[in-house]
Amino acid sequence: MEFLQQYGFLIATMLQQGLLGLSLYAPLMAGQLSLASPGFYAVGGYIAAILLTNPAFAGWRDSLGYGIYPLTWLLAALACALLGLIVGVPALRLRGIYLALATIAFVEILRVLSLNLEITGGAVGIFAIPQPFGFVDRWQYLWLFLPLLILTLLFFRQLSKSRTGRAFRAIREDELAADAMGVSPTRYKVLAFVIGAVLAGIVGSMSAPFLNTWNAKQGTFDASIAYLAFVLIGGSRSMWGPLVGGALLSALPEVLRGLADWRLVINGLVLVVASLYLPQGIVGSLSRKPKPPTRPKPPTLNEGPSGPPYTSETT
């Protein structure tokens, strides 16, 4: 128990960041570089914070009790799915860096709206968000994030084996060839985008009470880059990559806290070294199979041991 008291918050944060990395992994399964996850994460958090603190929903809280918390998760998932569908259909006509820029613009639009809307608390945000299920310590959020992580990994595992997962891989490898084989790129890319949006929204709705406050800083361009680093460092071709990258990059600043400002320098060096020497990410490099040694081709009947063919002159 003492261990959880001391390190429980860090472990819960590592799981939370790993889940957010997985929300970015979903569009990448279909070859889409989307950086919209912080926007959906912020929307999910605001839905939970408003339902749990706004006087207009006091009747709901009184009648549902602790049941209000699963309701916030469900509403966050539905709202982010709808918003992901609305944003994804036009945005996913773009590719590569242009899609990344479009999703960054989406995150910035949501940030500006949250700064200027009264219901979101403006620049101050929403404070004193009630804790779910009588939680009194932050480590108890492991009972929320850990089951969600297990369910998410099981979902991605089954998805990768399904027809939809094979369609995602086909689009990622060659979109034109997939389209020629009857796979609808638009349909499956939007589906992958919505899956990532739903996951980010659910994590946001759980994170609002976890952080006890929610404001516009939760969904920013900086967060988009951080989530992208999770995927790049861990590896983008496996569901374990974003999880490992998110956990590592979340824990590293805390482990190096005793080095004061130098911990930020070391954190940056880790990112640079990993990008240079582990281009497939940590998980991708560990799972890469070594190439079997090549054997020399045996000489044919018309070929000598050193290569040149025999002729009447050489004999």
C-alpha cells in the first residue's frame, strides 16, 4: 500500500498517457497522421466536468448517484464519435502533412472556443470536480484506467485480426491498390478516425476527476506533439508501441526530477537518439526479425568455381 501511495499517481498517469497514445494509433492503422486526439480528449473532459459540477445537472447527480460517472463516459464517447464523424469526412480527404495540419487546426478551434464559452469556465476552467466512487487517493484511478487499457488492447487485437483490420492495413500500405480491390478508403479511414476519437473522449471523461480541474490547457498543439512522440518512440506498427512510448515518456521526467532543469535536456536527448537509431520505435526494433544469412550460389555445369564459364580456350 505504501508503494501505491508513493507511486500510484505516476503509474495511473503512465496508463492514461498510454491510452492517449493508442487513440493516435487508431488512425495510423489506416495510414492517417491525425493529431486531433487532444481535441477529443478535451471535449470528453469538459462533458464530464460540466455534468459533475454544473448546477443545471444537480438533479441528475442526485438521482443517479455514482451512476453519473459511467453516464459521463457514455456521453463523452457518443459526442466524440459524432464530432469525429463530422470532422473526419471532410478532413480525411487530405493526406500526410496536410491532414496533420487540418487536425491541428481542429484542436486550436476547440481550444479557442473553450477559452471564450461561459459553460467551460473560460480561461479559468472548471475546478473541484467530484471524485468517482468515493475515491480518496489518486492511485485508486488504477481501477479505472487499467480495465480500460485491457479492454482497449483486446479490442485492437481483435480488430487487427478482423476484416476491418485487414482493410486498414491494405489502405496503409497502398491506398490505390486497396481501392482497386474493392476496399473503400473513405469509409475505413473515417472509421479509424472515429475509433481514435471515442477512445480519447472516454479517457478525457475519466481524467477530469483524476486531475480535479479542467481547462483549455488540456487540448493544445503541445499535447498533439507529445502524443505523436508516444507513437514515434514506441513504434507505430504495433498496438504496444504507443503504450510503451506513452508510459516511458510520462515516467522519464519524474524519474529525472532530481536533476532539476537538466531532466528536460535529457528528455530531449532521449527523443533525438530514439528517432535517429530506432526509426521503427522501441517495440518495432525489438520485434524485428534478423535476416537469415545468405548462402553462396553453387556453380552450374557451365560455370567454374570462380564464376567465368569454361571455354575451349581456357581448357
